[in-house]
Amino acid sequence: MVQARGSVPAAVDLRLVPAVVLTLAVCLAIPQIPYDAALVLPWVLAFSALVATGLMMWASSGQGQGQGQGQGQGQATGQGQAQIPDQGLRPGEAPARHPARRHGRTIAITALAAIALWIAAVAAVQAVGDRAPVRDSGWEDAVAAERPLRLSGEAAGPAVLRTGTFGDSWHLTVAVQAFGHPSREIPGGAEVVVSGGSHWEGMESGAAVCFTASPEAERGTVFARASTAPQAGSCSDDTGVPGLDGAPTGRDIVRAAVQQAAAGTVGTAPQLLPGLILGDRSAQEPALDESMKTSGLSHLSAVSGANCTLIAGAVTMALRSVRVRRPVVLGAVLGVLVVFVIVVGPEPSVIRAAVMGALGAWAVFFGRGRQALPLLCLAACVLLCWQPGLAGEPAFQLSLAATAGIVLAARPVEQWLTAVLRRVLPGPVAGILSAALAVTVTAQVACQPILVGMTGEFSAYSVPANLLAAPLVPFVTVPGTFAAALAVPWPGLAAAVFWVVGWPAAGIGWIASEVSGWPGALHAWPEGPLGAGLVSMHVAAALALLWLLMRWERSRPARVRRLGVHGRPRPAPVGQLRWSLAAAWTTVCAAAGSQLGLVIAPPSGSLPDDWSLAACDVGQGDMLVLRTGERAAMVVDTGPDPAAATTCLDLIGVDRVDLLVLSHLHQDHAGAAADIVGCCSPIEVLYSTMESTPGPGVPAGARQPVPGETGRAGDRPASGYWVDWTVLEADPEAGNENDASLQMTATVHTPEGDYTVLLTGDMEEEASRALLGQDVLPEAVDVLKVAHHGARNGGLDVVRAVDPALSVVQVGRDNGYGHPHPSVIGELERHGPVIRTDQHGTTVVSLRDGELVPTLTGARAPEVSGTRPAGGGG
């Protein structure tokens, strides 16, 4: 290979990638698999590593003997390898691969396998060692029992308010150090996400607490609903478990000083500056927090590798601009990152962010992306061997993905952007903006599959929002970090710096608020094979873009001419290159088109004329509409939000309600009843409740039906739509309001035929089992309105008894109750398709040729309400 001009970028070194993948998989698996299997896994990995090492050594010895024989033959002939014949090759034809080359490849593969297995074995030993004391303490068994426990620990962050349909609740993460009575220590502690009432308001990070709660594990996270108010200090008993003094740490002092110094800044800056600089989101109000998530900017208000990259980059560019030598610059960058870790707090997540940030800066600002990849892999392996629990933390996964995207693609993206921006901007400004945009875009694209897997949603405008916010981030992060170091000794000077950087911070808040209000800003990602296929397509498109960028990078700065055997020009594989380029661009366009299809809502005329059932998305609540005429319907429940309820009726063209049914009088089922009465004047209203008086929300003239009562909604007009209904149960003496829910069957008549619907309200498992014992439920139904938003306490007996062809789960997005429960969804899917308003939005159903056909309208609730921890009510 002869170089024509310029320098050729180094090849990508992927040799340690298998080690990272295997180590990450092992660290994720050990906390989830049975403990006995976890004990065996390190031995299996170590044995496999020994086998791979032995194969490598055997292959190496074989190659050495082969080379010795070849050299001996060459010396005997006096020719060596100089007289290798042409073998009659045609022009452009490659010679046969030499056996020694194949042997060398075998050695390399076995060596890489041995390295990966040895590293994974070390991490497995550490992971089992971390899990063993926790298991021996009885904590895992106590969580699995899901019974109330007395917990003693330390708040890992401040309590955050979340508003809900049934009142506000406070959430925080507690590092539990002891549990039970008498107390038993948890070696190393265990994190629990706690929710409670107003007693938890004002709880600060580092405070020692003692409380009683009911823990429940879900997807590797332990949630706990507090049943008592927190008591300051650790739980005291005769076991002598050491208490916590609750004294503020240096990190707490710095965070408090930063919040105080930022208090006088403009707009939303007082809320955002602590998060943008120190990852402290405690000052963010729920509305702003939701806007940051919806717009895809929430990663900015966390301690991330990208932020550390910008800090390191600022130091690099400042020193290189005055011609400081590269070793000195590297030392200064490392020193600044050490100061950053000290200021923010030397926690594993902060150390992880600093390491990833240093590698990102090495890739972007030193132009060493290819060399940074093996360093990234090595750093990830070391971090996982040190703290295997990092593998399960979303922050680590996002940081690893973001840094990988930065080290591989940020440099060519930055070069391309610089070439474009220099046409309209001064060189230094173009360089700064190009670097910031390259870091943001490559990190966002790399993180997208993980974000989708975490949330089940994606922000339609996250890329443009990040492009708008990226130029502002360096002007906040870099000077803000230095101001944070001054906040304790010189608060006045820090406040002055914060006032200046508060303007770009407020700009980020404005971008988040504006973008989150754009139509269709947040969309549910499809589940099942379709969702997995789209994620795979996204990953393939990202790899194709990376290949295209690398090809552009290698072809633009340096033209390379490849030479064949005996110096003759080697013909370029033109046809193969064309096919590769076509495949790459096809993959990119297909991925972009498929995700654009998820973003673009169906046109307003997409509502089918033959709809007969509508599951309205009203947030965390129920509202089912059964058609009874051309513009008339029977409405079952109204949801909590009047705007969402009336919007749904407008969407499906209903302006007359023949029958309004309120299954029970909780807000999430009857909160908008008065507005439905005001807009559509129901002919009749039925309700059920255990309360002696129905309350002001029940319309005048409403009545409670009795079991066995039947009726008809609609007058069999020429349209051919009407509903016959039967009351199965309405128990005013039930033990709670959920169990007092009105149970009904409805037969929906359409011009195409009839089908049955079972309406269950929020009835819970024991009451449902008693209803089954009365033998009043039908043997089978076509549509089941699933009880209690798919909560686990709704039970599975009714589902199995009526074998629904189609199930409807009405539930709000991002609800904190944990609705719907995976076990319920799994059972429903065994019987037939499932409509979920949290994922599908308002959905209508038509009967065609004897089949129930759902149609997504693209309409979503204006707001989603109901945010309590998993297992909560509602």
C-alpha cells in the first residue's frame, strides 16, 4: 500500500470488544439467575478460559515449528521467499491464502477468546462475592416474601414530589443498611426506591432514616411503599447495628452551596444549573423534569461522560491554543477531572463518568478515536471487575454506549461539520460548535436503543432538540464546573459566574419546554417482534453510518492507492463497492423511514366509518365507548381528565350519550362525569359505590342498578348500531370501592354482526373469584375490559374463565403504579391481542367478516396522571 498524500486514519481495533460484551453479560446475569447457578458460572468461565489458553499455546508452538521449517528450506535453496512463483494468477485475482496466515488467525482468535473468558471469570467472581453476603443476610428472601419490613438506611438523594390522581406522593432512593426486627445488616447495603406521603417531604440526601415498608422486586429494582413516617436516625434495638449520624457530607455541602449561588439566575436556570453541573436534579420541578424527558434532554442534567468530555475538551483547546505540549495538556486534563470527581463526589457513577469523559476527550480533541476504543474496552472491563453492579445501572449502559459512539464517530462527524460550518462562521467558532454537535449527535444515536429499552418510548424530536441545545451546553458545563468549586469558599464569585451561565441554561430549559409541546413529542415504541426488529434496524443503520463516515474519513484527507503482486496496480472492486454503498444507504434510509412512520400520526380522516368500540386514552384511568348510533354511544367511565374525555368523544364523532355508566366513584373512573353530562346530556346514568351518599360528582338522576337488571342503549336506528346490557354485580356492601365496581356484559350490535364485551371496573382478585363462584359470568367473551388497569391484584381467574379474543387495558403512560403488571399482560397475550392505551393511544375496534379489527388513531391524552410506585393503588 503506497500513500499518495496526507495520513490514513488508523484501523479500528476491535480486539477487546468481545471481552466487554461477555463481561457485561455475565455481570447482568449473575444477580438474576438462581444463586446455585451463579456459584457455578465462575468455574465454567475459568475452565473455558483454561481450555482457550491451552489451545492458543498449542497453536503457537505449531506455528513456531512451521516457521522454522520454512526458514530452513529457504536457506537450503538460497532463495527464501523471493522466488515464489506467480501461480498463473489472472489480473486482479488474489493468491491462495498461505497456511501460516490461517494458523496465525487461529492463534489470534483463541487468544482473544482466552482474554475475554479470563476477564469475565474475574468479574463473575466479584459479582458472586457481592451477592453472597446479601443473600446470606436474608434480604433476597425478605424481598421475595413481599411483606412489611422495618428498614434502616440513608437517603441516597432528596425526596422528589410526584403528583397523582389520588394525591401527591414523595419518592426517593434509600441505601438500606439493615432490615427486620431484630435488625440484620446487609453487607454493602441495598438500594430501595421508596414512596410515601407528606411525611417524607423535605428528606435530604444523606439523612439517616428508619421506617416500615413493603418491598417488591421488579426488573432488578426493589420498590417499597412506606407504611410509616420516617424516623430520624437508624432503627435502634438490641442487636447493636451501628447507627448513622446523618451529618452532611462534603458533596451535600457543595450541592447546597451551588443551589444557593444559582438561586438568583434567570428563568429555569435555578432548577437546571445544579443538574447540568453536578447531576443534582432535586431542584427541578415535576413540570420541567417531564419536559426534559419528553424532549430527550434529560441526559444533560446528569453526571455523564459527555459532560466530562466537554470539560476535558475545554481545557485541551485552551492549552493547545497557546501551544502547550501534548503531555502537559493530558496531565492538566486528568487533573481537572480529578478535581471534578472530588467536587461532585467520588462515587462509582461519578468515577465512571470521569473515565468515560477522559476517553471521549482523547478521541475528539486529540484525534485518537481508533486508539481510544481499546482503552474504552479496557476501562469498561476494569470498572466491571471492580463494581459488577454497574452493569445493571442504566447510567453505566448509557455512558458506555455514548462513549463508544463518541470515540468511533465523533471525530469524522466533527471534521465534516467543521468543513461545512467554516463556510459561514469563523474558524474557532466553527470548531467549538462542530465538536459540541459531534459529541451530542453521536452519543444520542448510540444511546437510542438503550433508552427505548428502558422507557418503552422515544422522543420524536430528541435529535433536533439536542442539536439546538448542544451549542449552549459547553457554555454552562465548563464555566459552571469551575464556579461549583468556588461555591463554598467564594459564594459571591460563584453566584456571578452562575448569573452569566444561567442564560444559556435558561435557553436549554426553554428549548425543552417548547419541544415537549410540539405535536406527537413522545411516542410509545412497539412491543414484541416489531419493536425488536426496529431496534435491530436502528443498530444496523448506526453501524452503516459509521462505516460510511470512516470511508469518507479515509478517502477525503488521504488518497490511497493499493498495489497488487509485483507492484502492479490492484484493480479496485468497483462492483463490490457499489453494492456495499447501496446496502449501507438502504439500511440507513429504511431505519429512518420506519422511525419516521412511528412519529407521524395517522391523518385525521383515518377513523374508520364502521367503528363500534373505542378505548379512549384518558391517562391513568378508564373510558370505554360502545357505539349506539350514527353519532351516539354508551360511555363506560370517564377517566380523571375532562379535556381528555371530551377530546376523545370529539375525535370519534360522538355528541349524544344514550347511557353513561360509572363503574365506581374513584376519580380515575368518574372524575370527568360532570363534563360528559354537560357536553352530551346522557339519557340515563348508572353507577355503583359502597358509599352511603354518592357525592357531588354523580349527576342528578343517576341510580344504582341491581344484579340481573337488563336494558338497551340506542333505539335501533337505520345505522344498525345499539347495545344490550346486563348487570352481573353491583355490591354496595363491598369491602372497598374497587370491589363495589359495577360488573356488566354488553352485546354490541353492528351492521356486520354482534359481539360481547365484559366490563369489570377495578374489581380485585378475591371479589372476582367470588363472582366466578356465583356462575354469572359468560363462558366466553369477545372483548374483555381488563380490571384495575392490568394490576396484579386484579387476578387472572376471570381472564382464564372467559377466554377473551381481544383485551383492552386502559392505563396511563409512565404511571408509577407499575400498571399493567407483566404477569397479567403475559396471560392476556396467551388468549389474544391486547390493546394498551399507554402504548397505542386511543384505539377503535371494528367488526369485519367476523373478526375484530383494531385501528390506531394516533390520539394521546393531553396529560398522563397517576404516578405512584409499582404495586400502588389506582
